[in-house]
Amino acid sequence: MLTSLIVVPAVAALIVALVPSRRSELHLPLGFGLSVIPLAIAGVLFFEFETGSAAMQFTEHVPWYEPWGIAWSLGVDGISLGMIVLTTILIPISLAASTHIDQRVKEFVVFTLLLEAGLIGTFLATDLFLFFVFFEAVLVPMYFIIGIWGSERRIYAAVKFFLYTAFGSAFMLAAIIALGLIHASQTGAPSFELADLMSLEFSGSQERWLFAAFAIAFAIKVPLFPVHTWLPDAHVEAPTAGSVLLAGVMLKLGTYGLLRFNLGLFPQASVDFIPLMATLAVIGIVYGAIVAIVQPDLKKLVAYSSVSHLGFIVLGTFALTSAGLQGAVIQNINHGLTTGALFLLVGMLYERRHTKKIAEFGGLAKVMPIFAGVFLFTTFASIGLPGLNGFVGEFLVLIGTYPTLQVFAIIAASGVIFAAVYLLWAYERVFTGEPDREENKVLSDLSGREIAVLAPLVVLMVVLGLYPKILLDRTAASTEAVLDRIEAVTDYEVPEPGRLADVFVVAESEEGE
Amino acid sequence: MTVTPGWYMTLAAVLFAIGLLGILVRRNALIMFMCVELMLNAVNLTFVAAGRALGLIDGQVSVFFVLVVAAAEVVIGLAIIVAVFRQRSSASVDELSGLSG
Amino acid sequence: MIETILFFVLAATSLAGAITVIAARNPVHSAMGLLGTLFSLAVIYVVNLAHLVAAVQVIVYAGAVMTLFLFVIMLIGVDKAEERDETLPYQRQLVIGLAVITCGLAIALATGSGFRWTPAAPAAAQAPNGTIENVAEPLFGEWLLAFEATALLLTIAAAGAIALAYFRRGAPEEVAE
Amino acid sequence: MIELLPLVIALPLAGAVFLHFFGRRIGEPASGWIATLAIGAAFVVGLVNAVPAFTGELHHAEHVAIWDWMPAIGASLEIQWDALSVLMTLVVTGVGTLIHVFAIGYMHGDPRFSRFFTYLNLFAASMLTLVLAGNFAMLFMGWELVGLCSYLLISFWYTKPSAAAAGKKAFVVNRIGDFGFMVALMLIFLNFGTLSYGGVFERAGEVLTTGTAVAIGLLLLVGAAGKSAQVPLYVWLPDAMEGPTPVSALIHAATMVTAGVYVVSRAAAIFELAPAAGYAVATVGAVTALWAATIAIGQSDIKKVLAYSTVSQLGYMFLAAGLGGYVAAVFHLMTHAFFKALLFLGSGSVIHGMADEQDMRKMGGLRKHMPTTAATMGVATLAIAGIPPLAGFWSKDEILGVAFEGGTYGQVLWVVGLITAMLTAFYMTRQWVMVFMGEPRWDDGVHPHESPRVMTIPLVILAVLSVVGGLVNTPFRLGLEHFLHPAFEGIDLAHPSEEMSVFAILAAVSVLAGVAGIAVGYLVYNRPPARWTKFQEGFGGLWTAWEQAYRVDDIYGATIVKPGKRLADAAAFKFDLPVIDGLVNGAGWLVRTVGSKLRVVQTGLVRNYGVLFVAGVLAAVIWMVVAGGGV
């Protein structure tokens, strides 16, 4: 079943490629139609997923290159399930939102479908080598999507995006190979299987170096604070579909990697690196939000807001508490939905006015009430209004982080204020007041197609906001497993909030006698 | 004072050095070519002397291969020189700097 | 005893030939120098019992290669003397520098105790006799593949030379004075 | 009947959703009535379920679970139904219904009529979620949703830039308060492992050290101050007057702003353990009361006076709650909801009649043209001034009584409270007299008329409530205290002293203060305007300070907003782009320059290459010799 999830998009890309470019009007609908199949498979996978167990399910294992122990082995568990479903949802939506693309539609649809195959592969791979192959493969279609269909400085942005990520993943490759060799030295045969590598013994500094190598690659992808400057450029220049997929799924490769590989393979190093990663995350939250406030360009504003939101996810991951981890995994998906919707909306504005500058707009609510309504709705979901999905992730992360990282949690909570500031201020400048410019007066409101594109995201935002239990149940077991393993291997004690309460009770009763 | 193979080796080394010096110093393409020939012959000498020292006939066999390579090289080299010189009058190598970076 | 005298004589002639190759202003003189070196080497081969090699040396090298050289020299008409000054900047100084380093290295190795010529295999009691049979047997036995490769190389060389010559004819006739 | 409780939230929510989609098609009055019906039904369901509370059977909290929300932190959507939430529900739905009826008249002719009622119903649902929440997470959900609705309703006329800015300001300042509230939740979760009220309040005694209790108390105070517009974070309420008047009445007088008082009362178990936090709440309350009262005196906009009056009265409630007088606070909350809603609606009908004129200096002599409004606002003015037997007297007097009993510090606060009572009486009378008495000072073309019956009926009902409301909890028959007692068991409620003599003296002093305020107000402002300015100059610079509300907005602007923007600009355009991006592009530049330097080596000359070649070989040989231990 999992292999079909990867193969179907690839075959779909092939089919679309075979359609002659004369019939260009066929490509997008065909691509959209084909992309619904993986969505169906992912849906089946989601409901057949056994909620209780933390083990990898639906695993497939086909030896690829025996001497080095590389295998086509796939598996899904609580952590990656959400991301698979999110990817299969966002691909059809971004295709449907790309009707404004006129030149070379065929290549666009082919690259998007290949991107989908690569992304799903990355989340499903349980063999590190296979993971790396997909991790790199994903860059190529995105490079072309940004490079060909982007706006003015697209070449610069595409090259910067590609080189930056490739630079990071070079370290990761070295670490993966090192792992394979260590495995060979300890157990005879080299292997890249995640389960095998988890049982390896490392010397102190060795583990820390390997952790650092993986962390660099994923930190660039997340992006964490110092290495984030490729994101605004990539987002501003990418076409709507590119931005949606880049923010919605590709950034999560970083957070997913940190959780799956950094925490999974190097528990002791993760515990040692908590202060550093937490600091970078918190800086990302506050810095991303502050910088977002004064961005003149809507897309850059949303890009920096992504830096801020993903800071929350990394903070939740490295808080190493059950609520924190669950919050991080859920926020991965919620951020994908809200920011995806925001980018779709900004894209629709761009299609109408061919500009993203906030100053160019004003008083649009009068001209486009439905659009303004949906934008406000998404803004509040992104700010983290309870009842909508943004809140669930952020609240879980903040509440979960406090037991271990008190000061960090409080500073991160201030990010909530800045989020309100920059988004509402942007909303105010763009939508309220009288439309003063002529071009703004004649803008058309949302068309049926656009509403159809946004509707599933809006529904999901409300459903996940009020009833996140369907997702929380599926991730709880896996995140607990990660924590138990860290607790078992290292001397780190996962704080059970409330146990403190019992502790107090016990302590007091002893003092009492 | 019997002649040990080492002597032949040193002679070959000196010949090689002279050939090398010739390439670096002279500007005329043909002279440089001859120097290359000189260096190849020095190598042949080492092969033969080593073969004699080690009692292996292979030393002399490999001389043939060096010879073949030298011959092929001369053929092509001279053809190029002739072709190039059709365009330019002087034989100096320094004019041929079209491939500069 | 006789071998030592022979060695010194032949060494002298070959070195002299080599020096004339690089020193002579007229290419023809350097060609003659090269020829001298080749002949003295041939004799050295004989002294080292490499008879076939000596014969081949004389026939192929001295005969074919040198004639080709002379032919080309005459064809292009570069047989007049040319000035000896150095055009490239730093070239001369660099070469001298390298020469000094090389001599330094050579002397250091020669006088240094550590570096002795220790052949990998023990010195053979009996030096191989380079007769045609002795050489031919390994040439067509062990080294057959290499032999075939050289055959291929020669055909390519021939084709290359013709190709070079052939294309030239198409090009407009430049005046080569 | 308890199972029907979720309906209390569901009905207004359903109303909001229905109107959102079909409101425009239903058209003007109908959508208003549907909304009113929705909240009215909620009131009925609440009333039905409140009967056991009145009869005293509801002696422990009932729980109705809806569904699991975030199990990892003990957060689920569950309703807690005890005396406190009963009272709050009835106030919210009761006053809410009246305001909905009023709004149908007030919003007549507005193009987005149905959208307004969608937001009003959504607000009602959110406030009820807040009030009925069974755990802190759901409380926080209601807390923020209420902030959302206030944002939507303040900037309802979004085409007015000032309204949009006011909405954003309200939401951001509320968010600052929510930040404090969230940190409090973090502390609670760390210590209790769950956020449900049951888990927290029962074990509060054993689990919390006084230090953490004080910390949680103070953080809850920050959250409450943000929502109930107390001293540091009150700046958003006066600007919130940009919204339509029914909004001001419902949200910024009766319900939302009281959420802070509700939270402090709900978390009484925690404040019980932290007297220091209690005193902090009381002090903030007293300071706010006095501070806002002084500003209200100088305001000339009819709604601004009421806004600062609300801030001041909320200060009173915080004063009582801080000293442990939760019943007094809730009692004042209820009575205040009645007469303040009445005042706002009254001002709404005045504005409606005066063609949206809000400046009192352009009014005067309206009692002849708007008799009902004048009469009902007169009643409310007397009530808020604390004239017996009206509601305001009983509730304010009980607060002052609680303060008086609260030890020496309590008595200091009592004095502050007394002064504020006098100021309150003064500025309310000033307002009433300027609007309804004296010579008409209208602009030309304005001809005030009495509002239609759909607006005046709620005024009359609220007037009756303002009169009757006080009798619920007179010292002779502590009705409310008895009613609320089950919600506060295990907490020793502070209340005024029992002996009649102390009560009598206190009552006399507070009535005296009230009457003095009214007298001064009446004497000064019943004269032609020239007389006013002479009176106002008597205060010299103070009066202008009050008028400009001590220029607090400018101070905040200069100390927080402007530096914040400069910091953001510096971070974005001086640090992020040049430095970090610079580093990245710098790497590219570095590679390019090194490359161009190396190009020189490629001369194209064979002999140069020869030299390099030989040099390389020599280096390798030397390295081998040296490494090989040759020389």
C-alpha cells in the first residue's frame, strides 16, 4: 500500500507527460484528477491506521543493494501519518489553484506530481539511505517550480534555495554513511534500517557530532533562526502552488527529521542539545514575528510567520514532554493548513493585482467581502484562536514545554502577542478603510473555483480545532514511544505534570510525621 | 668498479632531466618534441637496466610499448604542428594561447 | 672492466647529444644531437644484453621517427636559426628555481643514508639475454592484451594523422611564409 | 434537564452560523428577531436549569461533558453548572436578549444588518462558553473567542479607519492580557497535571506553595486586567466606543469586561492561598476606580464618559474580589450590568435621535423631546450614584463595607472607594444634566425625537431591574450570598460587618458622598455653558489632563509602539537582510572572487603549464621522501 502511495503520483506524472503539449488545456484537469487517487489511498491509510500501537505499520521491505544493507523499506507511524495525509490534500488543492499558470502547464503539473512522490517517499522511508535519496529528490522539482514559474528574482531564489538545502544535506549524507559504517563495525554487516541504527552504541562525542550533522541539515530545512534567509526569497518568488507546498509540507521535512532521526537515533545528544535548540527555536519565534511586522510584502510576511510558527514546533519537540511532542506533531499539520490557505489567498490577490505589496491595497473588504471574510478567518486560525486548529498545536506546545523549559515557554508565549500584531495590522492595512485606488475598486470577489479550493482547508481548520482527537489519538502512542526510549537510554526524566502534585503530597506527608 | 644498474639509472635520470629542461626552456615546438622523445628514451633505458638487474625479460618487453606510444605520439604531434603552422608563420608555442582561462 | 669504459664513453655521447638537442639554435643540429643520443642508447642496450631492443631502437627510432622529424622540419621551413631570448615573464627564473630544487633533492638523496636502491626482487644471478625468442615469448603470452592494445593505438594514430591532414585541405589556403 | 445545558451555547452558535449563511437573504428585521429568539431561548433554558439553584438543591457543581478536546492536558469541552455560572449565564443571556431587541431598532437601515446579528450571536455563544466552561482550557477558548467578537464588532463599520484601528488595538491589548493568562495556565498545568476545575481547586490547598499560588494569582490578574480593562491595560476600552452602541452596551459594559471578575471569583480557591495576590487585585481595582473616575469627569463624548465609568466600576469589583468579598463583587457585577447597559442604550437612543451626534456640548434640553430615555437614564444615574433604595446603593455599599472590614489597608481602600463614589455621582449627574437639562445647543438641522418602542422597551425593563436588582442582596436578607454560597464552599467570604451600627454609619457616609456629588454636578452644569468653563478653570491644568485622559495613549505610543516599530525595522532591514542574507550571499561572493583570482594561472601557454607540472611532480616526490623517512 505504501509503495503505491509513492508510485501512483510518479505514474501520474508520466501520464501527464505523455499527453502532447498541443492539448495544454488537458494537463491541469488530468493532473488534478490523478492526484485525487493518492488522496484516496491516504484516506484509507488514515482510517485503517491502528491508533494504539507506536510501531511502524504497513511496513514494506525490499533489499535494494544487499552488500551495503540498503533497502526499499517503508513504514508509517503516528509521526508521519499526519504529514502523508496533509501532502495528499495540499497537492490537489495547489493544482486546482494554479489555473492562472499559462506557459508550460504540462511541465508544471509533472513537476508537482513528482514533488508529491518525493515528499511522500521522504515521510515513509524508514531506510536512512532511501530517506536521503527522497530528501534530495524533492529539491529538484521545487527548484524548477520556483525557477520557471516564479516572479522577478526567481532564478536567484531557486538557486539559493537549492544550494542552501543541498549544503545542509551534505552533512547529513556524511552522517548517514558514518552510521552505516558504525553499524557495520558493531554488527558485521552495514545497514541503514532505522530500527537497526537505533540500537547502536555511540561514544559521547561521536553521537554529538552525528546529531550536529543531522541537526544542521534539518535546521536549514525548518528553517531555524540563523539559517532561515532562503525562506522569504523562495516564498516571494515561488508561484502560489510552490509556496503552498513549500510552506505546507517541505518545511516539515526539517521538523519531522528532527523528531524522527535526531530524537530517535541520538537520545543522549538530544538531551545535551536541548538548551541550544530551544534557544534557537525561541529566537525564531520572537525574531520571526518581529521581523514579520514590518514586511512590506504579504508573502514575505507569511514566510516570516512560518519561521515563527515552526519555532514553536521545534520548541515542542525539544521540550521532551508528552504534551509538547504531541503539540509539535499536530502543529506540523495545522501550520500546513493555515499557512497553505494564507498563501492561496495571497496568490489569488496576486492573480488579480499582480502585486504583493501591502501598500498597494486598501479597503478591499468593501469590494471583496467573501475574500475578506475567509482571509480574516485564516488569519485568526494562524494567530491561534481557540476553536480553530492553530490554537491546538500552539497551546499543547506551550503548556507542554513549561515543565522542562520554564523561561523558554514564557518567552515563546509572547510570540502569541506578536502574531496578533503583524497579522491584524496587515489585515487592517489591506482590507479595512475605504478603497482609495482605482484598481482596488474593480477587483472581483472569490469565484466558485476559488471557494471550492479554500473550502476543504476551512472545514479542516474548524474540525481539527474543535475535535483534534482524531489526530491526537494516532500520534499519542508514537510520541510516547520516543519519550520512553529517551528516558530508558539517558538519565533524562520526562516530567509528568501532576506527578509533581503527587510528589508534593508524598513530600508533605513525610514531613508531616 | 663494476657498472651497477644504478649507474644506468642515474644516466637515465640525467637524460630525463635534460629533456625536461628542454621543454621548459625552448619555445620551438619541434625542439620540445625532440625533448619528449629524449625523455621517453631515458625511460626505456631505465626499463632495460631494471630488467637486467632483476633478471626479468619484461623490462625489455615494456620498452616495445613505450616505443609504440612514442611513435604514435610523434605521428599525431607532427601532424598537429604542421596543421597549426599552416596558419601561423612562427614555430613558437607561446602564440598558441587560445585556450587561456 | 670493459663495461665501465664503454659506459663512460656511451654516457658521454648520449649526454652530449641531449645537450645539443636543447642548446642548438638550428633545429637540424638538435635533430642530429637526438640521433647521437639514440645510437649511444642502442649500444647501451647491447651492453645490457637487450639485443632485440637495440635493433628495434635503431630501426624504429633512428630510422622512422628521426626521418619524420627531419621531413617535417624541412617541410615547414623552420630550419633557420631563431633568437634565444625568453619572452614569458618569470619563466626562466622559475625553471632555474626548479632545477636548483631538483639538484638539491638529488644530492640529498645520494648523500643521505636512508635512501638506497633496493630492488624489490633479489638481484638475479643471470641477466636475461634479450634474444628475439626470449622477448617474443612473453610478448605474445603474458602481454598479448597489451600488444593488441598497441596495435589499436597505432591504427588510431594513423587515422588521426590523416584526419588532421584531410581537414586542412578544405580550409582556405593560408600563406605560410 | 441538565443535559439540555449545551443548548445554551449551541443555540446562539446555531443562530450565528445560520445568519452567516442566510442572513442576507432573510433581510432586515427578520434576521434580528431570529438572533434575539436564539439568545432568548438560551435564556429560557438557563432559567429552567437555574430553578434547582434558586431552591438551593444545587449544592455541588453539575458537569455535562460534550466531547474530549485535548486529552493530553486534561482539556475537554465540558460544562460546569454551579451557582456562579448560573448567575453569570442569566445575566449574560438576560441583558443580552434586551440588547438584541434594542439593536434591532438601533441598527435599522445598516447595510450589514444581518452580519451584525451574526456577530452578536457569536459573541453570546463565546461568552457563554467562557462562563459555562468546566476547565481552564475551555475558559481560555471562550476568553479568546470573546476577544475575537469584540474585534469584529468594534471594527464593524470597518470602512472607518479609526474603527478598524480600535478593533485591532482592543484585540492586541487583550492578547497581552491573554499572554499572562496563558502563563498562569502553564503554571497550573505544571503543578496539577490537568486543567479541569475539579482537579485544580480541590487539591489547591495541598499542592500549591504560597509562592506559586501568588504567581498564579498575579498572572490571572494580568489576564483579567487585559480583559476587564484595568489600569495598565484599559486603554482599549475608550477606543472601543467606535463600535455601534449596542456593542458597547453588551460587550463593554455588561458581559465581556466582567469576565475578569468572573475568573478571579472562579479561582477563589487559589486567591485564598495567596492573600498577597488578593491585595494586588484589590489595589489594582482601587487605583483603576479612582484613575478612571477622574478621567470620566473631563470627557465631553457621551459614550467616552460611560466607558471610563465602566472601567471605574470594574475597579470597584476588583477591589471587592481582591479582599475576598466575591459575593459583593458578583453582586455589583450584576447590578452594574443592569444600569450600565441601560446608560449605554440610553446614550444609544440619544445618539440615534440626534443623528449620530455624540458630543454632549452639542446637546442639552432633550428631556422634553426624549422623555422615556431621559427618565430611564435618570434612574440609572441615581442608581450608579448609589442613592438608596436603588441597586447601585446596595452593591456599592456592600463593597465599601467589605473594604472597611479589610483591616487598615482595607480602610485605605475604603477611603479611595468613597472618593470615587463621589466622583462617580458628580460625572454621571454632569452627563445627565448636560444632555437633558439646560438650553438646547444642537447644530442646525438636528431635530431629536424619541426612539421607537422597540428601543424604549428594553430601556424601561432595565430601569426596573436597576431599581429592583439591589433588593436581591440587602444586608437584611443576604439572598445572593445564600444563593452563591455553594459555589464558594471552603472559602471564607469577606462581607461587611454584621452589627447594624457600623452598617448604618457606612451607608450614611456613602449616601452623603453620592448626594454631594449630585449636588455639585447639578449646580454647576444646570447653568449656561459659560459657568462651566469657569468651574473647569478652577482645576487649572488638572482638567485638561483629565480631558486628554492623562495622554496615556501617547505615552504608550512613545514608550512601546514606536520603539517596537523601530526595533522591528532594525531587525528586518538592518539585521536580517544585510547581516544574515549578507553572510549567505557573501559565501557566494567569496567563491566567485577566489575563482577569478585563480583564473590568472590559466595562461594558455604550454610552457607555463610545464613548469607547474614539474613543480607538482617535485612536490610529490619530496613529500614521499620526507614522509617515507628518506632523508
